[in-house]
Amino acid sequence: MSRPLPVLRLEGDPVECGRQHGRMARAAITRNVALYLRRFEEDGHVDREEAHRRASAYLEVIERENPAYAAEMRGIAEGSRRELLDIVAVNVRYEILYTEFVRVGLERELAAAGAGGCTAFAVLPSRSANGHLLVGQNWDWIPGVSGAVVRARRAGLPGSLAFTEAGIAGAKIGLNDAGIGLAINGLVTDRDSWSRLRKPFHVRCWEVLAAARLEDAVRAIAGTERACSANFVVARAGGAAPEVVDIETSPDAEFRLSPEDGFLVHANHFVHPDTGGIRQPLAEDRTSTFQRYARMRELLGARAAAGRVTVHDLKTILRDHEGGTKSICRHVDETQPPNFRYETVVSAILDVDAGEMFVASGPPCTARYRVHRLAA
């Protein structure tokens, strides 16, 4: 049984929230910095000096695009007693590593074995047993990465409850008290490159969970070019018409999907019918992402058709092992080289209406889901 994730309670202006994050997660941040600096070097021959050069270029972008995020990173560096560029490099690790996954994929057709994978979903209130909007995912990534549940009260912004990696200001799975929920998937295309120097992935996630309206959350993702591709499942609970919009993004294009039959599923490939011009170097991961996507649709569709999807049902689905090493609940594939081994690091189910997150730290077949409440 895995240990529960630590809970970081942040409150105040951006610098102070960062300081609190840095102080409370200092040891975990040190581990993540070491892990990512090692992976930059091993996966892409990006040494610390080059990682800092890229981080410095992105710091200028972030300071221009979102000064509050830049200030929070400075606070994290101060609180954790790390160099600022170490913290920035971790915050833009998506752009650095996914660029390398694409390069490897184009050269060796092995991108997917190195890119991890996530299986996300959304269930509209019309299909859930409690009449609530439910969102979530299995987040598959590097074994040993250190995460945390963050309960944040940032000055002037909606309160939020979310999962992040220690040292990253932008939480990637979570909800806020304005009724906005977020889940994500990594995507790859041959157009991805850190050198595009656009607003980074984790800054966009931070902005989604800082949004008071669905339009603002969508604006954080859409309408501007990106360095790397990604998928965002954005939901808004409450009101007369709860909504879910899935936005598939490449560096210079975006495609929107909506729930069908009251639910939506996404994995690590583009599914919008108008994406024919995008080359996805999926290679070995093609089996995994299509397997997980089809299996999740099958299992969730069966429950949604009955109109009574429960949190318990979702836990059962997220524990599914159909497909072996390609399954929804992912375990390390010992046949792969060490740097191509990934597992479900976190499994999360969000009841957006109730402001609750059910979080398992590790593969959910062995890790217990623990409930976290925004109002706590």
C-alpha cells in the first residue's frame, strides 16, 4: 500500500504561496530536480548548463505571459533553497522532455515507449449516479517522481484543490471553487519543439485552475501557439448547463471535442476527425494509447448507458488490467530499457460539483483512494 500524497496548504500572494510550497516540499523538490536533470541528460543529452539556458529563455516568456506564475516559481526557489533556474527547468520539463520524445520517435520510432501515457475521462451529470459532473484520469509517468495535493488560496483567485509535482507551480489535475475542473493528456507531433518559446504547458494548467469562468479557462489553452502538443479536458459544473470541452492542441492548431452519450474519453493520440495533417510519432505506443482509449470507452460507456456512473465504478475502471502492459492501470514493463519504463503514478477522480478529489498515489489496483475536499 502506497503512502498518501502530502497536502500543501498555500495562501497569500504569488511569492508567499511559492515560499510555502518550497518550504513544505523541500526534500521532494530536491528529489525532483535531481530526477529531471538526470532525465534531461540521459534522454536528450541536455546537461545542466543547457537545461539552465533553456530555462532562462522560458523565464523571460513566463515573466511576460504570467508574472504571477514567475513570482510563484521565485518563491518556490527561495523556500526550497534551490537555484531559480533549477525550479524553472522543472516547471518547463514538459517542453524539454517532450521535444526529446519526438526527436527519438522520429529517429527510432520509439517515442511512445518514452513518453508515458494518461487515460482521462469526463462524465456529465445526466450519466452520473449522484447527478454531479465527474472528471479524472490515470496519470502515467516516471516511477519515483514526487507529487503533492495542493490546496491553494491565492490572493484574488478562486480557491483550488489539485495534484502537482513537487516544485511545479502549475497543477495538472484538479478543480476550483468556481466549478472548473481539469484533466490532461500528453500528445506528440513532429512539430513540437521547446525552441518555439511559447507559454508553457504547466502555466496553462495554472491559468485553467485560476479561472472563474469556462471561457477564461478555455482562453488559457486556445487562441495562441504552443511549443508542444497536449490535450486538456476542461469542465464547468453548476448552473443550468454543465459543460465539458476537450481541446486537443498541437503547436499551431487546436481541435475541440464534446462528450457523446454523456461522457468523454481521451488517451495519448489525436482523435478529432480534422487532424489528418498532423504526424504523430506514436510507434510502439500506438497499441497502448488505442487500447486504453477503446477499453475506457467500452467500460465507461456500459455504465453511462445505464445512467448511473458512480465514483466506485470509476475506481474499478481505472484499476482495469485488460491489455497487460498496455492497460489503463499501468505497471512498469520490465522488458523496456530503464528510461522507457512508466507506471500509473497518480489516479484521480474529481467530483467537480462537490469540490472533492479521490486520489490514489500509485497504481490504483494497489494504492488506496483518499478523499480530499476543497472546503476542508
